[in-house]
Amino acid sequence: MKLAVFNGSPRGEGSNTKILLGHFINGFAATHGNFGELAYLNHVEDRNKFIKLFLEAEQVLLAFPLYTDCMPAIVKTFIESLEPLCGREGNPDIGFIVQSGFPEPIHSRYLERYLEKLAARLGCRYTGTVIKGGVEGIQAQPALMTRKLFNSFYQLGKTFGATGKFDDQIVRKLAQPERLTKFGFRVLKLLGERFYWDKMLKKNKAFKKRFAKPYAK
């Protein structure tokens, strides 16, 4: 199976999306004869290469982080570049991975509906959308905390490589919890603000301005 993988994160090679895709592709390659090629959409000068990869693939996987309840501009630009291919006979199957810092997948559900419609408009068989929240910060976490997540993406890729489909059970598990409980929200707020976001604010010399309201009247 020939798979074209598009990483739509503006962070490119330094992204959380790349890490998740790395484990997925390793699983995909476990099936003999599978071949996957990875492209980074933040390399905007390679636009023609992206279209060529899309045309030559049997399967396409487009992965990106949730940005302001939708997608990064480079992903939208890529999608618009595919307009001439709408309804073309022989278009590849297409699936999506959407990850976000929000721990609740519900934030990405409206985007999931759009992606399913996009596949139909392109004339591609829709293989599904994998949604995973709570991804921001995985690069700072010890291996013990990320082992289960990374193994899930490896197994997801392995199943996809063997069947051309996402494993429904793995997809459902990755999307849990759909909504946080009140207790879970309090814990997240405590840990996120005190140990992660405060650290990021200090790193970017913005901690003292965290309560600033520059546009308030």
C-alpha cells in the first residue's frame, strides 16, 4: 500500500503531530510491501510536490493540530490547492488525524463533520477521522506517561497498514474522555496552569503580563 502522509502543523519537524505520526508510520510499515512518504505542509515552496504525492497515493493521511476550532492556514491552503481534483476518477482514499491541547475531543467534532464532507467533495473514500486531545506537553513528559499513547498510535498504524482502515476500538479509546468531569477539569486547571502554562509564560518572558487586558476599555 502506498500512503502519502501530510503533516499540517506549523511547527513542522518540531511538532507533536510529527511524534504521533512517527509511531503511526512505524506501525503502518510493519506490513510487508507498505510504503509511506511524509510531507510537511509548512514547506510551502513544495506545493507542487504535495499535489503530486496526493495523485500518486493509494491512501492519504492528513494530520494537523486544532487551531481556533478549525485548522492551521497551511492546511486550508493545501485543501484549496486540491480543488481541481474534485470528482477526479481514481482519487485516493483519505483519512485525518486531529490532535489538540484541549483534553476534550468534543472541541474537534465540528471539524470532523467538515472533513467527512471534504472527502465527499473531493470524490475520495473517507476512511475516518482520529481525534486525540491533551497532546500539548507530550514532549516534556517522561516516557512512562507517553508510552500508552505512542503504543496506541503504533497499533493504529499497524491495523491501518493491514486493512486500509482505522481500528474503531482504538479510535474510540483515543477520544476518551469526550468531556471532562468537574473534578477532572479542576485537576487539569491546577496542573496545566501551575506546572505547564506558567512555565511557558516564563520561558517567553510573559509571566508578569498573564492577566493583561490590552484591548479592554
